[in-house]
Amino acid sequence: MTHPFKFSVSLGPIDDPARLVKMAKRAEELGYHGISLPDHLDAQCGPLVGLAAVAANTTRIAVTNLVLANDYRHPVVLAKELATLDLLSEGRLEFGIGAGWQTTDYERAGMVKDRAGVRIARLAEAITVLKGCFTDGPFDFHGDHYTVEGLDSTPKPHRRPHPKLIVAGGGPKVLSLAAREADIIGVNFDLKAGAIGAEVGPTGTTAATDAKLEVIRSVAGARFDTIELQTRVHLASLTDDRAALAAAMAPGFMISAEDALTMPHVLVGTIDEMADSVRSWRERWGFSYITWSADAMEDLAPLVERLSGT
């Protein structure tokens, strides 16, 4: 199944609420499907309150957590906030959640960062709890990390049975979980190092992405065609000389210029060349949901206009 193209913009590095709302309204004017906020302890607005402000000041655009770090909130508390946000936005919420990865967040907050296997197991339980909270009536859950007894969480979300769930990551364990549980899978670099540095480059190449999609397909089985696949573009730049730009940036990420031009996390060139790139991503991997940063929002608007919904 071929999903139509959707484009969103990440407004993460904005710590002024008024500017956040202004940028979101502009993204809606430009035809973007959604805006997203990440979940870090650096210079950005709080993702849940920030998206609530966006929802209250827009009419169409999807509001997305890309993605919440599970370790920062108990899923029962989070479910109430998400359901409220989905009601406020009249069903425009797409909620993303991950296992948590950025080491500096944990260190600055004095939180223990468990090994990846523990964090992913806790995330799997949290997803079960969240879905339980969104269902009608009370539910029980007894896991290694969470226990819920007879809870009938309210309010219930606008979209039933729940808002679209995004699970994002770059390693086989979290992508396997996503393949079992998510409506949208965000395929990213493998961030096991806890920071974005040169070493992540090889984890986002075409070969690495082939391997990630093999995991997703094998685990998802018959439900694969119903899943939307999303990629986060970390470098998006309008240029008449994409080869020169790729050659200049590739060594800093331990990849070749060819890898830079074909990987689904770099989008450079003219609008025509970018259109060819995203079409090739969808043909090869199924990526139909493309997200880039706020600094490219205006320049890439013609691409959004050209391909959205096709």
C-alpha cells in the first residue's frame, strides 16, 4: 500500500511561546500536515503545553510529540494529558513516544539512565498502560515497571480507540516494538551513544535503512501495509549544487557524499531534485511522512505544496 505524502515541521528549538504559536500558524498557512515538538530539557517550550497553545490557535494542523521520552512521565499521568490535548484539538493529536536517549537530559535532571533493554521494556509496558487508559471502563495491568488497579482514566480522547501512536527509534529492539504497536513508525539514526555526533552517520545510510525496514516488515507482518513510515530529515537545504553540499558535509558524519545524497535524513537540492528524492524514499522504503526543522519551513514550502496528498 502506498501512503500519500505528508510533511511536518519540527519547532523544537523555540523557547518563546508566542513565537511558537506564530510559527505553527504559518506552517498551517503553508499547507504542512503537522507541527511537532521534541522532549528535551534544553532551549524549547514544554511539548504538551506548547502543543496545547498551538491547538488553541490553529484549526487544521496536526499537533505531534516527536517524541516524548517515556522515562520523564508516568504513563497514567501522561494519558490524561494526551487525552485532554486530543479533545482540545478535536482529534488532531498524533502522540509520539520513545524510550529516552539523550544522556545530558538524564544527567542534568539527576535521573538514572538505565541500559537500552530496560528502557525499551519499560516503554513497551507504558504503551500498554496508555492504550488501557484510552479504552472505556476500568482496567488492570501488572508489569515489571508499572502496576494499575481498576483505573478508569478520564477524559477519553476525541479519536477512538486512541490518537495515532508514533513510536520512533533506530535500533532493532525499539523498531520491533514499533512494528507491533505503532500506527506511525519514525525511523531515525541509532542514537545509542546518547548524543548526535559523527558516529550516527553510518546508522542512517541506505544500507542501514534497508536493514531497519527488514526488521519492521518481518515483525509487523500483515499489518505492515497499514503503518505509515516517517523519517526525520536532519539536514534540509535548498541549493543549486547538491553534490558540492553533500561532499562538504559528508566527512563530518563519517559517510560518503553518495550516502549523504541517498539517505533519508538529508534532503538537499532544488525543489525538483528534492521531489525526486522523497519519491525515491517512498518507493524504496515506504516513507511517506517527512519531517524537517523550522529553519527549512519557508524554503521547502513549494515541495509541500507540490507533493502533499499525492
